[in-house]
Amino acid sequence: MKELRYYSAQKLFTGKQWHEDATLVVEGGFVKEIIPNVKLVSLPAQVYPVIAPALIDLQIYGAGGKLLSM
């Protein structure tokens, strides 16, 4: 069985929906479920103000005098 990690937040955004006072349950690096904090016996040591998905869009159009986007 893989280790479960819990990340609690006052507000949690899934990309489509906001959850208030919710916890992400992560197993093996993947989100297993989102549960309300009231279902937990105790909260993790840190409760984040907001948790939201992030997208890093790294684009390199040129370097060293060369344009790569033709």
C-alpha cells in the first residue's frame, strides 16, 4: 500500500469547482479524493489558505541568435 498524504485548505480549487474547508488525499503522487475537513479526526499540521492546480507553460522561441518557431 502506498503512503497517503493529506493537504488541507480553507479553499480548494479543482479547475472547475471550489471546495471550502477541504482536504486533498494524495496516494503515490496522484490525487485519490477530495474530502471535507469534517471527515478527518485531526487536520494536518498546516492548513493552506488556498490550493489550486498550476500549469507551467515554458516556451523557448530562440536562443543564441536562432529563432526556433518557424
